[in-house]
Amino acid sequence: MNIEDIKNHCNDKEYMIKVVKENGKLLEYASEELKNDKEVVLQALDNDAEALEFASNKLKADKEIIMISIKGAPWTICYASDKLKADKEVMQECCKNYGQALYFASEDLRNDKEIVKEAVTNKGIIIKYASSRLRADKELATIAVKQNKDAYHFITKNLQQDEEIKSLL
């Protein structure tokens, strides 16, 4: 299969399913209609979760699609719709394995202690993207600094003076 053949058959669903089963990222060459076809996109994600990049915006707003993609490649949360970046279940699942996902979370979720705790447990320095209220939370600061001493620079000045926190450095 070469790229020219794929481009010439970009509207052929059966052909494209066969192609993306072998290499999910070849979804890039599918027609817009097939990038919006859930069956084709699911086949691509089954092969390579990073293929989400090439799915239609409509499917990037589909919770099932996003949950499958972030299981295989958590960083693909960056492609999710804003609505799904504000979905607690989606972000919690993603932050468990990929603390950096907090960067993509909605403002409300950056202020949700459960979500932030998942994220900083995985990657302490990510506390810098938590709300100011949660950067002042001693429990979260402790978790973050234990995970990564550099997180100390992103907690509140008040907590930076705390003897227990300083003892973690």
C-alpha cells in the first residue's frame, strides 16, 4: 500500500478499514466523510491511539472515542473537545496515567481536588496548572513535592515556608 493508492481510495470505506487496521495513522489520508465514520476511526484507534489526531471534530467530541484513545495514548487528550476536557470522568481517567493532562483540563477541573490529586500523584510539577486555591492545599503540595521536588516552586509562598514541606526538599 502506497500513499497514492490510499489517496485514490480515500472514499472507499472497506479499503480504508483495511488500511487503518494495518496503520492507524493512515487515517490522515481518508476522506473527510470517513474521518467522521465511527467504525473507521475505531479501527484506526485499535491499531494506534495516536490516530485520533486525524479523526473529525465530531468524533473528537465522542466520549467513547476519547476514552479509547486516552487508554492507548493519554496525551491525545489534547485533541478532545472542550466539552470532554471538562468531563470529570474523562480527565480523571487520563490524569491517572498522564499527569500532564491537567494542562488540558477545564478551569473547573483544575480546581477539583480529586482531579488535581490524580495529576500530581502521577507528575508532581503539574501542580503549576492547578487553581491557586489548590496550590495552597497542603495535602496536594506534599504529594507534588514528594513526587518532584521542583513542584515546590509552584506551591504558594505560605506553603513554601511550611517546615514539613521544606523537610521534603
